[in-house]
Amino acid sequence: MKKTLSRLAASTAFALLAAASGMHAQAAPSGPKPAACPSPVPESARCFTGEDGAGSFYWIAIPKDWVKDAGRVLVMHAHGGPETGPPKLERSEEDLKRWAVTVKAGYAWAASTYRRGGYGVTMAAEDTERLRRIFVRHFGQPHRTLLHGQSYGAGVAAKAAELYAPAGGAKSSYDGLLLTSGVLGGGNSAYDFRLDLRVVYQHVCRNHPRPDEPQYPLWMGLPLDSKLTRADLAARVKECTGVGLPAAQRTPEQAARLKTILSVVKIQERSLLGHLAWATWLFQDLVQKRLEGRNPFGNIGVVYSGSADDAALNAGVLRYAADPQAKGALAADSQPTGRTALPTVGLHAIDDPTAFVELENSYRRIRDAAGTGDLLVQSFSSEREHSYLSDSEYPALFAALLDWIDKGEKPTPEGLAQRCKALMPRYDTDGKNGCHIQPAWQPPALESRVPARAP
């Protein structure tokens, strides 16, 4: 009984913290106000901005004649990140520019900045749903509403698909789910490797923190009163590994240290600084502002490999035990259950430098365990990017998802690849994007890349 109560306390802690930080000062929402559509949104579209009453800002884009279209489709976009600063309207504008192809394909598009910066998957799902209701109130009920989650936003969308599933006689808020470049499976497993990065980097470089600076457990990211900047961190990484210098200008010692870090943590040089920054400022936000200073990440018993001396590495890295309540709270906020009736299509670059493609294997296992694996179609592309993939691929995924919903035609990776190629003349106007879906490719387990944790 005590264990059950403890789990319940953990499961509600994160939600309560999110509510305390973001819901206490709600204001009346401002209705959508006309705004000039940013390029490359079609000139014929209408755009709107506003504030949702809970602190989120939003952009809406509606194609010409969309309201008159009986088959009108709304795409609700859940953005990536999360960013740790306050929400800014420019964030959603950047996403609208990036996914202007959605509007070009004839779909209305809407995205929230979320009500605050920092971690909060359930919070962001609520903010996305709040914007959907604002859209319906002002522009009418779409024929279909698709939920598109990108990166961290894929976890947000997966959570929303479960939170707003059909209940009783009520219809779901959404008809289909598109997950691209997804950080999937929950914050626990998705971010474990960043603790690995912190401990391995510190063992090798010993400058984050330096020996003459206040010491702190690395899982806390950074003390709240620290004055360290991102430029400072970049300078330290450059000093230790030579990242930021041409390879020919690095010392042998720098090259050796860089090789050790990349080989052990299994990340790419181009993403080292980004991952280290997230393991600094996002961990600072997550642990100290959302989890009351408790640690959700541990590496007790983790065996690291890939260095020139693995025995010395494993003997020398700092070790931390995760707090069970913190783990439970993070899981309750972010880990999907897989219990959704929404047809779901996914796309992930095989060589994604930011969100490991192996996370798709974790999500597949969650959906299969929940008995909803037959509603999940995953596809993978031979691309090396995270933030945006080919222009032709997104319309292909949307169209296939709609055919699945409306006609019962479940897509296949082969069909997605063919549909994408058929759309290239319309969307790949500069000949640079193309279609890169590899129908036969399947991701290995996350454990093949991130060492297993103690239960």
C-alpha cells in the first residue's frame, strides 16, 4: 500500500509543479488578430496571432477558400525543444515558416508557444488542445484535425493523443497523429544518455565545472545562481576537444579526448555542444524547477565502452542514483502509455543527430504492449537532419494519414515512398530535397546505443 501511495505521489508531483508555475495567473484570451503571413507561406493565405489566456502565444495560417471547403483539414503543430526561456511569439512564427508546406498543401495550421519555457510534456499537450478550441471557436469545426508533433513535440503529441482520446460518447479532439523526428518513449529513457555525456565529458575534460569552481552533482545541470553562458560552455568544449576549430588545428590531445567522448556516448561531433547544452540548462530547469531538486537520472551499474581504457573510464566516472519519486514524476508527465485509438504515422531520419532513431523502437514497443501497434506505421529516411526533412515527405505523410482515416487504407512504408516521389514535381521545386524514405529499414533497440540502467 505504501508503494502504491508513493507512486501516486510521484505521478502527481510533476503535474502539480506544472500547474503552479503556469496556471495561476490566467488572463482572458485575446481573439485571433490578422497578421501578415511570413514568407514562404502562400500569399493567398490568411494569418492570425493571439494569446490563449494561459500565457501561450500562437500563430494560425488558413489557406484561401479553406472555410468553404467541406473537406477542410486542420493541422495542430506541437513544436520541439523545449526552450528554457519565456515564450515568445517568434517561436511559432519560425515553425510556421519551416512548415509552410503544410499550408501549401491546403491545410490550415496552428501552433502554440506553450505557456512557459522549460520541460512539461503534459502542460504542452494541454496548451495545444487549448489552441485547437480557440481555432474552432473562431473559424469553425474542421472536417478533420491532425496532430503533428516534431522532436520533443512528438512526445507532446503522443501524450495529447492519449489525454484527449474518446471518452464515453465524446469524440476525440483529433482524427490522426503524425510524429516526425520524435523524442519518444518519455523523458526518462530519452535523456539518460545526456547524463552519460555529462559524466564522460567531465571525466575526460574536467572543466564543466572546473576544479576551482563550486562542485555540484552533474544531474542538476547547473546551479541556479551560476553565471555560465552558452558562449562560456562552447569555449570550454573548444578548449578541451578542439570542437569549433578545423580538425587540422586540433592538438593530438584534443583529438583523443573528442574521440573518447563521441565513441563512448555514441553521438556525432556536430551535436556534441547542443547535447551538452541541453544536459546543462534543460537539466537545470527539469530538476530544480520541475522536480524540486530531485534527480530522475542515474548511472549506477552502467558499463561504458568505446574508450582507449574502459576500465579506467568506468572506475573514474561520477556515479549517481536516481530518486524513485523523481523518476516516477517524470514518467507520469512524459511517458506515453500507447493507449490511443488514433491512426499514427511516423517519419524519422536514420542519421538524426539530435533524437536517436532508436527511440522509435522504444515507442513501437510501447504501442505493441498497449495493443495499439496495428495503428502505428513508422517510416525512416536516409537523411541526416533533425529539425526538418524533405518538403515532399510531409505532404505525403499527411495525405496517407487522411486516406487511412477516411478510406481505411492503412499506409505502408513502400506506399509512403511512392506517394512522396509522386509529389516531388509539386513540392520539390528546386530539386534539392527529394524523397529519401527507406521502406525496408528498421531501427535497433535503444539499448544498443544507450547503456541499460538499473531498474
